[in-house]
Amino acid sequence: MLSRRALLPRSTPAAAGVSSRAVAALLDRLEESSVECHSLVVVRHGHVLAEGWWEPYSAGSPHLLYSLTKTFTAVAVGLAVADGLLSLDDRVVDVLPDHVPADAPEQARRLTVQHLLTMTTGHGTDSLEEAWRLEQRDLVRGFLRVPFVEAEGTRHAYDNATTFVLARMVERVTGRSLPDLLDERLLVPMGIDHAEWDRVGGDTAYGFHGLHLTTEAVAAFGELLLRGGRWGDRQLLPAAWVALATSKHVDSVPYKDDDSHDTDYTCGYGYQVWLNRHGFHGSGAYSQLCVVVPSSDLVVAVTAEGEGQVVLDALWECLLPGLDAPGTAQDDDALADRLRHLSLPTATGGATPGRSVEARLDAPGQDPVLPDGTTIVVHPADGGWTLHLGPLAVEVGHGAWRRSAPLGRPVVASGAWQADTFVADLRVVATPHTVRVVVDAGTGSAVATWSAVPLTTSDLEAHLRSPLVTRPGHG
């Protein structure tokens, strides 16, 4: 059951010309892969034909999109361009002159909106950390100080800071914050009223990351792009801008440094969007995906923790062959039942009623979840436990997920006793990430580790606050 007003109409796979067995094969592939899937929404011919959330993730909960946020920022640029407030040839130094260091190199002074949108500024790698190191309170200034290794406009290099600079340029020329502009001009007219934005200090949205939306809202955004910026009877984005933004402007190279097979990240780059073998997609770390396949009138939205290429391969190999090959009503019913009962496993072990324990956290120096020495206390509660992590109190279910929000954003947890050890999985469901807490009652020690360390900060407390705020204020 949807907990919010539906943004898109519903249909069945057969009515949309899709085989339910192909969707089931996609689910099989994802569940057998290294990707931990949290949600899936499949849209064809403008109708949702399949949707599911792996419990404890849910339809009504906004989810961190990581760098899929960039595609929304590019849309904000398009709005500013359509209003005549910004052009592709406008230079950073002219729009943000108060952020230009006196010794900025000539190449920095030539950088334009086009260079930023296509990430062809001439930085050889992501400049974000170096820019923040150079100018901790002014990322734009730091970005312009990072040395260039190639001429602007010649080579794509994935660079988070370019999107931060674009966001500040849009805010300067429109006089609106990025979240307010997108709410007013795009999200609220689409019926999306739940957007949350993580920020740097000073209430500044990252732009390159930090947007939280429900999976259906991500799918609706993909449908908007598929329809050339039209939503119902309103043209929210200029069709010409959507066509330009989703076209190839430069060859792309994988943004990871390893030898991963990244076929769909080497097909070219548009305006903060990746071209792929079948259309284009917006992509966030750990498989936050909005995939648009115009030739098949198809949109797929996914949230997960894993590698995006694994998900894309599964879409092409399992779902696409099932288009225009509808199955039976019985197949549709079986798929619908499966989608209603998706879940992630709870912690295994016994309840051991009445048993409590106190321990000290042994937190290594790198990526600590909580400070070293934090007191960890496990107290029995009805159907589970209350887990105290220093000042935080988290409700933990046994054989079930229990939800609490000690600092504002939810955490959903399950736990169990395994002999003399208490184990709890704390899913920070506003993000892709999970913390596992292991308490050894015999030694009085505990450890806490992330399933995958968040890209912003490893501090659990920060992720339980809304909004998450990292880095100093923006100058």
C-alpha cells in the first residue's frame, strides 16, 4: 500500500506489454548478486507495472540518492537558462566574482557552465577533497585553485566540485536556494512534497549529493525526462534542454579507480547524466539509479547498496528481453505477491529473555561509527531490546524490524543473542547503509562497523539528524 499520494498511475505487466517472468528474473538476478537491493520501481508507457521494497525499506520513506542529485542540479541549471538568467557560455568568474582567488590561473578564469555540466574543466581527477583542503570554508574558491592538468573542454573527469559550483551559480542568478527553486519549479508541481537535502554548514545544499526522495519520485523524475520535460498538461522543463542534457557531449571514463567492468559508464556523458547502452541514467553511489530507455518507453528506479553496473547488467539481460512479450494474469498475480513480500533477513539467534549486558566500544581510528570507549548497553524490552549507544537509544526487534528515531531520522533495527554475543543490525533507512553492532558479554567489549562506509562521514550520530550537515559553512 502506498503511504503517499501516487505520482504515477498503476498497471499490470501484461497490460504494459511486459513479461512478469522477466521482472521475476530481474529480482532473482539482483537477489543472487552482490547488490543488496532496497527498492525497485518499473514504469512503462507511463504506468508503474512493478514496484517493491525490501523490508524494512518502505514506499513512503525518502532515500539518499548520492550523486543522482547531480541530475536534479543540472535541471536547475536548465531552468535558469530558460529564464534567460544563465547561459552555457557564462563563466564562473563572472557569475561568482567574490569567490575568485586573486591568483586564479587563466584556465580557471575561462571555465564556463558548459565545462562544469560536462565535467571537462581540466582537472585530471575528482577535485573535491583538494578543493576543500585548499579553502575549507569556500569550496568554489578552492575548486578554482586546484591545479589543472589538461585544457578545458578536452576530457571528461568525474568531478563532484563542478556540481557544487553549478549550484552556487544557479542560486546567485535566481536569488533562490537550490532546494527552494527545484521545489517551486519542478518537484511540487509534480506532486513531490517530501524532498530532503543534506547540507554543508551555513544551510548550503551540496548540489552534487544529498537529495533524499522516495523511489516513486525518482521514477517520476525519469518519466519527466522521458517525456521531454512535460508533466501532465504542463511543460515544466524546456524540451530542447532535456534533449540537450541527455545527449552525449563528451567521451566518458569510469569514475572508479579499479578494474571494474563499467560498460555503461563509458558510453559518454551529457549534462550531469550518463549515457548507457540503452538510453541514459542518473547514477548515485551504491546503486541509486534512475534509468531511462526512450526506445522502449521504459523507466526504472532502484535504490540499493552495491555496484551500479551490476544492476544495469541485470536490467539489460533480464528485463529488456521481456518487453513486448506479456505473460498471463496468473504470472502477474504471482509477481505481485512476490513484490508484496520482499524483505531483508533479520539478525539470527535467540531472544534470551531478561538478559542484559554493558560493554565498551572498541573503535579503530579509521571510519569509526561512534567514539572509541562509547558505553554500549543492551536492555531487554517487549519483543526485543533497547540498545544504548552512548547517548543514543535505539529500539531493536527480535525476528522483526523495530523503528526508532533518536535524533530525527529513522533507524530500523533487529538483533539476537548468539551464545555469549549480542548482534544487532541497525539500518539507517534514509541512506543505503547499515551498522552492525557486536557485543561480547564475556569480555565486555563491543565493535560497530558500517556495511559500507558512507561517503560523507562515518559518524552515526550525523546520519540520524535531519538534515545531515558536514563541513564548515560556505563563504
